Amino acid sequence: MMRGTLAIALVLVSFVPAFAAEEPSGCDKFKWSIDQARAALTAPDRTKLTSGSEVAAVPSTGVILSLRTPSEAKLPSPPERAPKEGTFAGFTSFKATPKPGIYTISLSAGAWVDVVQDGHFLRPKAFSGATDCDGIRKTMKYELAASPFVLQVSGAKEDAISIAILPSE
């Protein structure tokens, strides 16, 4: 009996470092500099967008995207990760990127991001996230072509989220 309890305790303890590694805490735990993205996400002059809006070009500043319940958001593509009950979703379409290349997409809070371009879900080239960093929760790098794309957000806990789409440094 004692060995069984000890074995279970060891198994449980072995999961703690793996979980902790997935959720680092603090602004210094991001894999790359977040200074520019964090400034864009917290700037007072962020553009306000409603879910479903179409934007001519990627803004040089951050945006605040208003979100709705998943059923009201009417995302153009079903999200790759099903949103949990009680969360919010939304999207915005961009007619084009200024030039093709790697762009960093950063969010002020936890949420699932889908980038859809030319009818395909793009996979992030890199991902970094941390808790307990005011103004930014996660950041991802995507390779974007100079063609229209849709940015979908789902699984957000609040009905608005700040987003920054910046050329990668």
C-alpha cells in the first residue's frame, strides 16, 4: 500500500515541472523581445475594430478587437480548437500585408488564434507566452504572403482583446 501511494506521488510530482515549463511567469520569460509588441498592445491610440470588420492593411499600431459569443461571432472558418463554454470569439479580415515576410502576432490575453490565408490555416513558425506580464500574454510568428488573410480569435475570457501584428524583428 505504501509503495502504491509513493508511486502515485512520484508520478504526480513528475508532471509539475512539465506544467511549469508550459506556463512561465514574468515578462523576462518570453523567448524573444516583447518590448515593441507590448508597447503596441498597451498604447492609448489603438484602433478599435468590431468583429467581422475588414481592414485595408495591417495597422502599424495595436488594435482592440471586440468579441462576441462563439455562436454570434460567425467565424469564417471553424476554429482549429473548439472554444470553451462562456468564452468569446471574433475575427477581422486584412486585404493585404505591406510586404511578404515573418510577422509577430501578439495578444494581450490568453486566447486561441487562427490565421487563415489563401484558404489555409497557417502554422506559427514560433510561439512564446508567459503569465504575469502586464499587457501581453502570448506572441507567435507567422509567415504571411502579400495577400488577404483572416485573423480569428476564440476562447477569450473577455469580450475584447488587444492584438498587435508587427513585422518580426
